[in-house]
Amino acid sequence: SKGWAILLTNPKNLPTAVEQHLKNYRVENIYLIGGTNAISENIAGQINYTERFAGANRYATNCLIIERFANDLDFSKIYTAPGEGQNNYAYALAGVPLAAQTSSPILLNSSNLPAETKVMLLRHLKVASEIIALGDEDVVPTRVLRQFEQCYEQVLRSVFDQQGVYGPTNGVTTIDGNLVITARDVTVQNTVVEGDLLISEKIKDGEVHFKNVIVKGRLTIRGGWDSRITGTNLVAASVVIDTKKSDEVEFLLKDKSRIGVVQLRSNAILDDSDCTADGFTNVDIARAEDVQLRGKFNIVNFSADGVAIWCRSAEIKTLNARSGGDIWGYGSIGTANIGSDGVTLDIIPSSANIAEGFRAYIGGKRFSAGTYNSAQINERLREP
């Protein structure tokens, strides 16, 4: 996710193409992956490298790398790929762009889950962690996935698996660990969750209601598609909406609800029009096709190419377009910062900053790189 390159070398000599790449680019940090059998001292001596990762075997090396960059990784998705077999390294390499989209780690497996990987996993698994195999049964056996599940079972959590109301009518209860909701049509009230909270895909198209709930970790929504998640006086630092369905999850906030950052990895409807507090502060649309916004939003970022954002009386203070997309409907946009081609704004912003080398359509007319205020935009739109 940092845009770092992975360069391949043979064990003894640095390929000319790699040597030229390192000379042509101002590379600040160079990491060697593997011991001297994988990358010889001859090669290491030619490179001003930052750090070498070399464990007792390739699985230990894999764990060293993940531990080193753990603070930069998101363990809600964990990819696993074969670590042995002729040319099987291609599975992990092919999975790198996919894992990078969500800053996810890639773990290597053998015919079993290596012991050092199990130890490392227990330090980093989250209540919302899901394991994704890069390859078929012949390279990622079912028994390996079961061993991942056994590690996950050791994550401390409470489970609400029956329809109904959880939490006291008066006063507040505290859940010291994590919480998983697996039943549809659940209400959680007057509760503080010290860890993470997962709304599982097992609720399918059921609803979940939060009343006076504080989530100190991350709230992850994987269920509730084509349905509604409602928060009344709900407070959470971060929310991730990531369902496997194309139907939108409607996330509705009321009263004094406050959400710091919402990341959309699937289609969603966000509505804080009934909030008296901040509601949804920042929205990051990382992967979605259709998004609806209603209410007030401080910052809306989107990098999901081709996304359609329907504003329904939405007030957006700052819009950052990092990919192509259509923003339409009714409402207002303060500042639109456009850093990609293929952006269409049907709502006229108070100001638009189009980065060098890009063009955008505003109100149906094409604008080149530059800075425009609303008066300049409207004057251009009146031109025949």
C-alpha cells in the first residue's frame, strides 16, 4: 500500500535491470528478504540496504517481515499462499496488489500452518479477521484453513447469537474484550465495548440497532445488506463496511452519534441527517460502485475507480477525488480537489482544484488543470 517495489534477484549476482532500477530511482529504504543463501554477501555489499530479514526458514522470515511492519498492516484481511513447491512463489506475488489495497499481510503456508506463524497470528488476529486463500486445495489445503480457524477461536470475544435486546435498561455495562453479533434483528444498548465489534455476515439482511453504545476499537460491518444499521448516540473511532453483496448497507446515525472515519469497501448508504453531533466525520471510499450520502460530511475521499456517489441533501466540506467517479444529486461541496481523470461533478463546488495533467467535467463542461471558484465555474457554464 506504500507503493514499494518488489525486485527479484538470483542468489549470487544482482541482475543488470535491478541494478539500474536502484540507480535511477532515489530509493530511501532497501530491504533484503532472505539470508545469504537467498541474497549473497556479494549482492549485499553492492547495496546500501536498510535491513535484512533472515529467519531460520522462509516461514520465520515471513513472520519477521510482518512483525516489523505490523503497525502499518490491517489484519482484518489475511491472505495465505504456498511457501514451497516449484514456482509456487507466484501465488504470493500475484496476491500482492490485492493485499496492498487493504494493507493486508500475506502469510506463507506449507502443508500445515507453520508453528512460528501460529505464534505470530495470536498476537495480531482481530475479531474481524478473515482468512483468504491464494490458490486451490493443492497449494492451500483445507487443514491449513482449519488451523487458521483454531487460532481465531482463541481471540477473546463475546457473541450475541440470538435475536433480542442486549444491555441494561438503566446504567452502563462494559465488555472488556471484543464483541461479535451473529444474529439478525439485535439491539445493543447502554454498553461500552473496549475492543473491536464485528457485525457478522451471518445476520444476512437483518437489522442491528445501537443505543448509547461506545466502541473503543473498530466497528466492522459485514452483514445487513439491503437493510439498516442504526446508531442512536453511537460513538466509534472507526468503521469499516465490507460486505460480499452488491446491495447497499444503510448506516443511519441519530442524535449525538459520532464516527471518526468510515471506510467503504462495498456499497453503502450513509445518513446522519438526524444527528445533532458530528455524525460521520470523514468518509474514505476505497472500493465501491454505488454510494449514497445524506447529511453533513467533513471530508469525503474516493479512490474506487468509477464509483457513483449520489448526494441526497449532502453537505461535503472537502471532496478529494483520487480516481474517476461521478458525483451527482443535490447538496453542496466546499472544496473539490481533483487528482485523476474521469471525474464528473454535477454539483458545483465553491472551489475546484484540478491537479496538473488532469481534466474534469463540472456541470457538464470540461475543465483543465487549475483552480476555479464557483463564480468562474458558473461563468464558464453560461458560455454557449
